Amino acid sequence: MEVHQHSHTPRKKWTHYFWEFLMLFLAVFCGFLAEYQLEHKIEKDRAKQYIYSLYEDLKSDTARINYLLSYDDEKIAALNTMMNCYDTVLNNLKSTGCMGPLIKHSKTNRAFQITDRTLRQLANAGGFRLLKKEDADSLLKYEASFIAYRNFESTVYQTSQDNVRNTLNELAAFKVNAPLQTSTAVGRGADTTSDKLSGPLLFSEDRRLLNKWFNELLVYRRVMIGQRNTLNELLHKATGLIEYYRTKHHLE
């Protein structure tokens, strides 16, 4: 009769399985925490990059706005002479020399466009969620102010300028008006057209049409002052945001 020997493996206690499960759980959980912290750090760094980029965009905006405000001040100063010019021309329809500067400073406009490279990135990549609420809100308010400025410019301002131009086309003699519409030099940002007339400007002695042009010029001046004030408010908001970001995020 054969005797079979059986090897008996000691049965593990339930506590052994519990500790194995716990160690596995802790390993997975710690891995999750490490990944979460890494992702959180990446998003935090990305948010900081967005803030710095916005900060640089705002500095570009303020530089452009300051330039445009100076440009508008020059236009307003020229248009402030329209009352005396009106009296001069009305007394002598051939004494139109004072109309040259008025034409030069009412025929063109320089529009402001915010530097929106970072805004586009935030919108396209869903980056607004990375910003703190107060940072995102302040930025969106600034953008809303710009949209209001742009809407005013493309409607009320543009209409008033078109009215002045259209009446001038009926009023002015071609050969005298042409040099006022032609650049005489190349210069970045400079209005290189002349404001000197080569002779009497009026094509006909139509005082009604002349009066209409000056009335439209008066409206244009008022609208332009309104646009300048809006642009100045936008400047204050931009400089306020620059200081806000500089202080809060320790930017230089």
C-alpha cells in the first residue's frame, strides 16, 4: 500500500489580503495625487503665462491709445478754427485757404484695435477656465468697453465723416481738392497730405452747400470729441488693468 505525502500550504489570514489591498490602493492613490498635482502645476504655470501675455498686450494697447489721443487732439485743434473760417469764406467765397486744414483733419480716421492675440488664445483653447474669476472678469469688461468703442466708431463716427466727405465732393473744385487727397511723402503713421490750397476751393458759389458742409463739420467735431473721450476711458481701464496685474501677480 502506497503512502502519498501531501504538502499543505498554510492558509493566509484575511489581514494579509487586507494589507495587500491597502498597499495597492495607496500606490494607485498616490499616483493619482502626483498626476493631479502635476496637472495642477502645469495649468497654474499656463495661467501665469496667459496673465503675463495679457499684461504685455495691455502695454501695447496703452502705447497705441496715447498715440491716437495725440492724433485726435491735433484734429480737434484744427477743427476749432471752423467758426472763424466760416466767417472768412462767407465774406469772400474766394478766400478759402482756411478750409485746407479743416479738410485735412476731417477726411481720415485712425482706428484703435486692441491687441487680442492672448484673448484669441484664451477663447480658442478654453483658457478662461485657467484664470481666476476676478482676472477673467476684469479682462472681459475691458473687451466689452472696446467693443462699445468700435461699434460707435463704425456707426455714428463713420456716418458723420462720410457726410463731410460727400458734401465736400460736391463743393470742391477737382484740381484744388486733389492735392489735399494725395500723399506727398512716405512716413509711418504720419498724415502726409497737404493742407495748402493751390487756389480758391469752391466749384460754385453755392452758399447753401457751403453752409451744409460747415454744419456737418460741426457735427463731426462733436462726434469725434465723444469718440476721443471713450478712447480716453479705455486708456484708464487698460492702465488700471496693468497696475492690477502688476501688483497681484508681481509682474515687471
